[in-house]
Amino acid sequence: MKKDIQTEYKRYCEYLESYFPETSLAHNKSEILVKDVFEVTMSLSKIAHFLDEDSNYSYFTNLIEYNLNNLLYFLPLNELVSYNVSIRNCTEAILKMIFTLEDEDVDHKSTGYRTMKDNRERLLIYQKHKNKIDNLFSIYSNRSNSLHLKKANEVELTKMLENKLCRQINKTEMNEIKQDLSNCKTTLLEVICFYNIDLSTQQKLNLKRFVSKSWIEKLYYL
């Protein structure tokens, strides 16, 4: 874990202790899986944050960051539907960012999932990173299909809410979050490189704090 992410994780743990002390996440904050999920969420959020605020795609990088910050809020609530919404929205924003970089004359804010999926093969980046782009569509689809509500077994409201907050962390869910966001992170970095997004020296220095050495070397050649 990078030093800056370690610092952020320490603050996040303090936040959990202050506002969600009885939750399973607070009790398991030292587990490697929990740290891994935080690390990929925070690093992806920071990558989006440090891209150019005045660009034609900044609307989408702001959405990426916003939804990842929401995910960090939802994690201690143990609410799968909220996880799915945050990750789906993040994935959708990356896809719309790609379409915007391909065609700057079109406003893709309202472009739908089906339209993007039907036109993905026209993307220049699709020829080189077909599997990564297809994977984004799969993440979006899977997270959308999981937006279902389950009938609560408990009759008493407070008991139902207590059980939701205090139930054990689902490691399968956490691993899926880690995998999906890792794929999103890798694809976003590939997008930056493929479209040769102009990065200032300061932006590169900022990104260096949150990406691996191999990615630092690629970004520094832009």
C-alpha cells in the first residue's frame, strides 16, 4: 500500500470508529481484503481526481470520484444494492469518458448503455483493448442485474436494521468489488495512455503517489 493511501486508510479507520463502531467493517478493518478494497477504491478515485478539471471529459471523472467516495461510505452499511449502484455508475462514467475522447463533438452525458454497447466496435481503443472494454460492459451489466431487493425476514424494524449493519462481511462480495474496481482502474489508465491525455508535471507527480511503478513509467512518457 502506497504511503498516501496508508495515511488515508488510517483516517478512514478513525472515521469508522467514530461513526460506525459496531459494524462488521470496523471490527475487521485490519483484514487484508478490507485494506485491498480500500486501496483500489481510493487509488481509482485519486486517478480520476487528478485528471484535468477543465477538459471535455471532466464531468465523467468527477462522477467516477463521486461514486467511489460514496462506495467508501456504503461499505460499513453492508448494503449490496448501494455497492452495485456505485460501481455501475463508476463503470458507466468510464465508458462515457471513452466515447467522449473518441468523438469530442458529441455530448455523451445522456448516451445509454445499449447505444454504447452497440457501437463499441467502432472505438479505436476497442481494437487494442477489446477484452478490457468488453469487461467494463460486463461489470455494468452484472451490477445492474444485481439491483434487486430482498424481503427482510425480521418484522421489527430496529432489529432488521441492526442485523444489516452488524452482519459479517461477505468475502465473496468484497472480492468481487476488488476485482471489478481493479479492472476499472487498469482500463482507465490504459485510456489515459491510449488517447495520450496531456498531463502536466504536477499531475504526473500526483498520480505517482497512487499508481504502480510500471504505470508511472508509462504515464511519464505522455
